[in-house]
Amino acid sequence: MTTASDGIRLDRSKNNTFEENFIHSNSFGIRFLTSPDNELTDNLIYSNTQGILLSTSLRNNITDNNISLNTNYGIRFSINSNNNIISKNNISLNSAYGIRITSGSSNLIKENRIFSCSGASCNGIFIEAG
């Protein structure tokens, strides 16, 4: 899925599974808007402006993905994205953040490999509010 605004976009959608996709060269690799209970597993998400955005999205599971070379962030939570699980992902070479939480709580972030952040003010994991 290439050269679009969104490689994958869910808007008020639940109980979807995305596995083994190649998502690159989009504005947003994956964007969940008010979308609970979805699974992202074993996807390659690279060279997008934004990697994965969860906005007002609850109880999603993001596991075993390769998320790299995105211009801004690998994964971002915004507007009350709570109770999500982010585990066993390779998150590398993103320019601003590996994982950024601007609004969310009770998220489990475990066993991820976050490395080689490339921007001047890059952070592996950055939590502003939660």
C-alpha cells in the first residue's frame, strides 16, 4: 500500500486484523480513529511521514511489526488512546520519536526494540501526558 494519505485507515471500526502487509510511502502508514479492539501483527511499516497513529482508540494490539524510516514517529497515541498493547516490535530509524504518547493511559509497552533514532531531538519513548 503506497503513495496515499493513509496506507490503512480505520474510522470507528473494530475487531479487524492486519497481518503481513507492506505499508510505505504514505502520509500515515496506519491510522486508527475511534477504533477499538484491532490487531496489527507482522507488518512492515516504513518510509511514511507518520508510522502508526492511534487517536481515541482503545484496546488495540500492535505486535511483531517492523516500523522504520518514518519521517516523524514510529507509533503515536493521541486523544485518550488507552489500554493498548505495544509489544515485540522493531522500531528504528524514525526521525523524531520511536513511541510518543501525547494523551493516553494504561497502555502496556513491553519487549520492543527501539534503536537508531535519527533526528536531532529524537526520543525512543516520549510521554507527555497519560
